[in-house]
Amino acid sequence: MNPQFAYQLIAIGVVMLLLGFILPFLMVIMVLPSTFLLNFLAFGISVAGLFTGIIGLSMLVSNYRNRRDD
């Protein structure tokens, strides 16, 4: 497995988590309107970013364990 792909997944996950934090923050300070769709989108992006980062980390750990065993 290519470790570069794992790092890309981790980076995408971090960006999604940050976006999932920034959107509700902008709604709290009333820059963006708080709508059901926007709230659901922020939550979904945050959860998807968490899972994407975990998948990237697990791919990276798996790659290092396989390389260490060789």
C-alpha cells in the first residue's frame, strides 16, 4: 500500500474536521444562518472527516507493521 495515499486521506480528514468545526462556529456568531440543512451538512462533514482520518491512520499503521515484519 502506498503511504502517500494514507497521508492524503489523513489530510482530507483533517480538512473535513476543520470545516465541520468552522461551519457551526460561523453559525453561532451569526455570520451564516442556522438552517437544518447546514447543521446536518456540518455534522455529516465532521463525522465523514473523522472516519476518513481513522481509515488513513489505520492504512499507515498497517503499512509500517508490514514493512517492519519483512
